[in-house]
Amino acid sequence: METNQTSDHSEMIKDKNPIKRRLRKGASKSPFGLKAIGLKALKTANAKQTVGGFNLKNFQLRKTSLNTQIIVMMLLITLIPISLITLRTTDQIHSDMLEHNTELLALNNEMIAQGIQMELDASKQLLEVLGNQVSLQSMLHDLQDGATIQGNKKYDPLFETLSNTIKNSGGIYETLFISDAYGNIITNNTAHKENYRLLMISNKPYFAELNATSRTYIGETMESGATGKHIIPFSYLIQDEDVALGAMVIFFDMESLLSGIPDNQKSIVYDEFGHIVHHYSKEAMMSDWNPKVSGQILTAPEGDEYFHVERTLGSTGWRILSLVEIQGFYASINSVKKETAIIAGILAVFVFIIAVVYSSMLLKPLHVLADNFRRLADGQLNLRVDEHSNKEIEKMNGSFNEMVGSLQDLMKTIHQSADDLKEASMEMGTVSDIAFERTAASKEAIGSIAVSTSDSVAEMQTGVASLQTIACQIDVISANSMQAVSTLKQTENESRDSMEKVTVIEDNAEKSSSISRELMSEMKCLMSSVENIDQINDTITKISKQTNLLALNASIEAARAGEHGLGFSVVANQVRELSDMIARETKSIQKIIGELRGRSATVETHVATNEAITVDQKDAIVVMNHAFDRVIRSIEENNNRIYEIIDLIEQVSKEKDAVIDVMTGVSGRLSDNAGAVDKLIEYSQEQFSTIKVLKVEGQRVQSQARQLRTEMNRFELT
């Protein structure tokens, strides 16, 4: 069997490029084509920047609610790999279908070529067998010697053999006739003898081209004058020892010869002269059907486009073309794309539902915690959170409850300190009032001394000495009073420091809340990615198992079918390649797992940060306790100094009596020492002013103590 392919494997690969470009061009017309989707999205983005009144340009995910962020991130994490896998799958299906169609068309051409070649080889062998029969050569020798063969019964078996050959051909042979060496037809064995007018073939190419080196010849397709069918002459030179005796010619009925080609199969067969010997449309037979061919795209005269593969039958020079409609090819690809898009859409809806449910479950304890923080800011300390959605939430609840307990203890301590400060300020106010009254009495007594001053210098000097003693004691009282004022100011500063520490606690609580939100966001990403990987991995595993099973079954069936299972074997090879592609996609899943591990490390970092902030809060509370301890000690020091003031005032009172006694004796001489008396009055006024200031400061401390007590009443401890 002589076969010759017109193009080798490399040329077929080159021819694929224009087809792929053409198919991509066709795919862009489809609503599921990648180019159509991209252009449509670009035009929509340029035409509108708002969807339903929502400004997409100014949309910022970080400014949305956590619920929206969870849903959006889960959709993105799910849709991005789904989209990539879908695009990769559709592109691979597109390429596989293109290659599969090419192989099917090539296989179809091969089957047609084998059928024609087998029939031609069988006919050649038949002609050789008939041409080498002794009876036929004897008849031609007799004819050359001038004998008459008509009516000679010894040739009847030969004629009967020729007739049976036509009958047994199944209609493939329209006629079989024999000519002598000059082209004169001797016998014509056909059922249409009355319609044949052919008597000589010496001027026919299929006779003239026969020679010793080329004993067979296939002529040009023509229309039979007897039946009107399309026939092809196949001639054979009969010779004996290199002496030409005549020729044997078979007229092939092309319709019967190519009857093995299914009617629904779009195939075309050209002879070596460019005539159509078979066409899927019978109207185009033997016509000038001239399509336009560009690469592997064939455009019919009526405008239909086909993807074609061509093969040349080497022994005849015939060209065989198998076609498939590009529109049908696109329809198959678009059908697969639609199904893939529907599956992706269903999966996206499923993920959206899961995201909504999961975000609601995740955000409920956060809402409860946020509400308790708000109530805590309003002064409610009798709070407790008890949510158990996950371990991290339970840890946050424990931290919140510990913080509230610490604040309750702190507020109780501050309450007690405020009460103590109020009592101390009230006592200091009482002491200041007493000192004020006694100082006023001293002032009046000094006035009486001035009125009743006598002329006695000695007594006056004694009175002056007593007054100097009183002045020194008053200075001590003044110094102690100033120290009391300083101590009270220090108490006030310590109170302010304590309030700043409380602010630190609040700031740390806010930081803890922020870090908790970041922790939840990372956990959401992790859980979503794990779920996505599980779904994709399950799907890939199922596809891989089914693909391997399909490849095994296909190989078994192909082996059983033998030569007839070659096409099935090609399908099995393609299925194995698809299985290899699935294995490569599994590697991308491993990459996603690596990303999930990185996010888990990020979550651990956030948890560590949250624990550090909790430690800072505890340190701030300890510092606050120390500050209030200093406040208490300062108050105790003020009490001691106030007691000293009381003692000094009592001493002043005693000295005052002595002064009164002395001044009574020297009242007559007091006018001579008016300057000294004036100085004594000045000292008395300074003492009065100092005691007055002390009284005002005591009232201020008392007012601040009441204000602190009022502020502390805002906190509900029980």
C-alpha cells in the first residue's frame, strides 16, 4: 500500500497558529469569550463609575463594616482561584478540542484513503490475475493471427469469468472490457451494452499511457455515456514476454467506490486533475467548486467556514479533505464555557451564604464586647462577658472580665481615698476656723493692749518681749500653714497623675480592641482559605480518579478493538494528558497552603502583641495604686501639721493672757511706745492674713474632695 502525507508533523503544528487565532476571534463574539468580557467590563467602567448610586471610585474596604469586609474577602479568596482555574480549564478545553478535531479529521482522511487504496489495490491484483490467464493471452494471440473469436465456445469460460467479476464487484465496476494491441475493443462485459457506443480506445489517455514500465494507469474522472454516472477508468497492459497483446480497462463507479463515506460526514475528494470525485453536497460533483483556503480555514463559495485537514493518496494523486463547521466548533466550546460559568456562579453563591453565616456568627460576640466597652465608658463596672464562639473570643472575654474586675478594685480604692480626703479636708477646715477665730481674738486683745498702755518702760519691754515671742510662734504657724498648702497641692498633682494612669488603661483597652479586630480578620482569611483549598482539593481528587479510570478503560477498549480502535486510543492518550494537567494544578494548591501558613504566623504575632498590651495595663494599675498610697500619706502628714498648728495656737492663747496682764500694767505708758505697738499690730495682721489663707485653702481642698466623690459616684460597682 502506497501512502504519502502532504504535510509532516511540524507543518501541522505551524498550521495550528492561524486556526487558534481565528478561533479566538470567533470566541470574542461569544458572550462567554474572554475578550468580550474584558471589553464589556472596560466600557462599563468608563461609562459609569456608580452602580445603584454607590460610588465605586471612592470605595475603600477599610472604611466598611467588618461584616462587609469578611464577605468581600471570602468572595475574593474564593473567586480568584476559581476564576483562574476556570480560565485555565476553558483554555485547555479549547486547545484539546482543537487538537482532537484535527486528529479526528486526519483519522477520517486516513480511513477514506485506506478504503480507496484497498479497493484500487484489489482491482490491480484482479487485473493482474485476469491479464495473466493463459486463455486470455491465447485469445489475444489468436486475434493477432487473424482468428475470429466471436462464437468460439472455447472462450466462453473467459467471458463468463469477466461477467462474474463485474457482478461480484458490488456495483463498483460499471464495466470491464478488453482491447487488442491497437485499441480496438474486443469484448465489453456490462449490463449496459446497448448504451455503450465505445468501439476504440486508442486515442484515450488511459490506453495511450500504458507501456512496459507503467502497466497500470488511472485516468481522469468523467461522466459515463451509458449510465450518466461519474466514472474513473483503470487500465492494465496485457503482455506476454514483453510483447503487448492488448489492454484491460475497468470503469469504476465513483458513487459505489466512495459509498463507504457516511452522508453526514463532510468530506471532499479531488482527483489528480482537480475534478471533484466526491462531495458532501451532490450538487457540487464535477463542478468548479473553488473554496478559499487560508491555513486550515476553508471558506466555501456559499460563505460557510470550515476547519479542514487534507491528505494526498500517493498512488493516485487524489486529495482528500475532511471538514468540520467552525460555527459548530464554537458552539461546543461556548457550551462548555456556559456550564463552567454556571458552576462557578453556584459556587460563588454558596460561598456568599457561608460568608454571611460565618460573619454573623463571628461578629455577634464582637458586638456584645463593643457594647460592653461602651457601657464601661459610661461608668458601668458591674459587667461580665460570656461568649464561646471560639478560643480567641473566650480569651478576649477573659481579658475583658479581668480588666473590669481590676477597675472595680481600683474604683473602690479611689472611693475610699476620696472619703478619707473629704474627712481630712473637713477637719482642716474646722481647725482653720478655730485658728481664725483665735487670731481675731488676739487682734482685739492687742488693740486693748494699745489702748491700756502705761508709762512703765520695764513693763512695756516685758510686753514687747512677750509680743516678740508671740510673733515667732506666729511665724512658725505661718510656715506650717504654707507647708500644709504645699502638701495639699502635691495631693492634687498626685490625683491628676492617677487620672492619667486611668487614661492609660483606657488607651490600652482601645489598643486591645483594635488588635482583636485584626486577629479576627486574619482568622477569617485563614478559615476561608482552608475551606477554599478543601473544596478545590476534593474536586481535583475526584476529577483525577475519574480521569485515570477513564484512561484505563479507554486503553483496554482500544487494545480489544485492535486496528479499529486507533481512534479510541487517541482519545485515551488525550485523557491521560488531561490527568497530567490535573496533577500540575495540584501543585498550585500547595502554594495556597504555604500562604495560609504565613497568615497563621501573622495571627500569632497579633496575639503576642495583645498579651503585651495586657501586661502594660496591669503595670499601669500597679502605678496607680502606688500614687494613691502617696495621696493617703500626704493627707496623714497634713493632719499631723494641722495638729501642730492647733498646739501652737494654744500656746499663743497662753502667751496672749500673759501679754494682757503685762499690758494692763503698762497701759498708761503705751503712748510713748506707739511705734512698738504699731509693729505688734502689723504682726497680728500678717498672722490673721495667713490664717485666712489657710482657711480658704482648706475650703478648696474640701470642695475638690466633694468633686472627686461626685465623679466616683458615676461608676456602678455592684
